[in-house]
Amino acid sequence: MLYIRYMKVFFITLLLFILSVNFGFGQAKVDTMEAHRLWVEGKSLGKDNKYFFAAKSFQKAGRLFEKSDFEVRYADCLLKEAKQYADMFLVTPKIPDLSNKALKIYQNKLGTRHLKVGILYRQLGDYYKYNLGYNERVEALFEKAAAIFKHKNNLWLAWIWNDLGNLYYRRAKYKQAIEYYNLCYQVLKILLKPNDRRFFVYFSNIGNCSLEQRKYDLAIEYYKKALSFETKKEGVFKNLGSFYLKQKKYAIALNYY
């Protein structure tokens, strides 16, 4: 009788254990499905420029992924949440805090040369650029990002080259700026159609450098080329108008004001 009683206790304990394990797996599955739903929701809200609500969705998704030990997916949510705050142009320590937390996870789980690591270097560079200016810290982050992307022709690489060009332009080092803008252009030529409006960025930047170097004819040539891609950029019109005004070509200047 004592043996039977012990066996009953054993089987009841075993049954309870199995049920608890199954419940745990079931709950984990539910949490993961909800995390994926929130991830998709966050992306959709971000595309609709509802950045605050998108950030909240990514935050909730991240907590569930972290709870389920999906560390890389958790890092993805941290990156996306930080991106929403950046898109709102918020000056908040949340952006570098979330980005650095994601960076450590990516480096540990994916390696230091993974593209997601490069994306985070660029994201951190953008944050410090807008809040601290084009300093050495920003340059180092953009250089790290470029080192990861430079063997892969994609738009990330193009805009990182452009960022570095802007950095040297702000330092009045126009020759170096043009070198980086040309690197950007080489990538854009591979990836974009010839009439893509994003070429405006390259030609207007080269025009600005040429203007600062007092190569006025060349500046006008690049500005006009820029306007062939984008006709609603007031800055380029203003630069052309100012140039013709200084030359006392008033009738031509009026066309650009």
C-alpha cells in the first residue's frame, strides 16, 4: 500500500511538471507571436510617420523578445525604437542608450563586422552630429560604419560617404569633401536610375564646394544640374540668385528669387 501511495504521488508530481512545462512553452509561443505582431505594427506606424506610437510598439515587442531570450530580435527592437525618437528630432539620452545596448548585443551575437553594427554606428553618428556638431567623435563613428559597408554597394554606404563629405565641408576642407561626395556619387550611379531625384544631393553639394572655392562657373553648372533633379529646393535658387546679383546681372538674378 505504501508503495502504491508513493507511486501515485510520483505520477501526480510528474503530471504537474509536464503541464507546467507545456504551459510555459505555450506562453512563450504566445509571447513570441505577440512580439512579431507588435513588430509589424511598429513598422507600419513608422511608415505613416506616427513615430511616437511606433516607438511604443517596438518597446513592447522588445520586452517580449527579451523575455523569450530572442536577443537579436530584442536588439532589432531597440534599434527601431531609437530610430523613431531620432525621426521625431528628439534630444533625448534614450537614443544613444538604446543604440549602445543594441550595439553590444549585435557585436556579441553577430560579430563586429555585421551590417547591423554598421547601421548603429551611422545612427549614433547622426545623433551626435545633430546634437554636438561634426566633431571627431562623429567622424570616428561614420568611419567605422564606412569600414563595414565599403565592400557592399548599397545606399547605406552612399549616405555614409555623403555624411563624411558634409563633415569636411563644415571644416572648410573642400577638397576632401569633394572626394567623399564623389565616392557617394559612384555608389548612387550603380544603384539608382539616371533620373532619380536623390542625385540632387550630390550635385548641390559639389556646387556648394565649388562656390566656396570661388570656382563660380563650375558652381553654376552643378547647381543647374542639381535643379534638373529637384526644382523645389530654395537653397540652390538662393545661391544662384545671390551669385548673379553680385555680378550685377539683375534680370537673371530675379529668375532665381
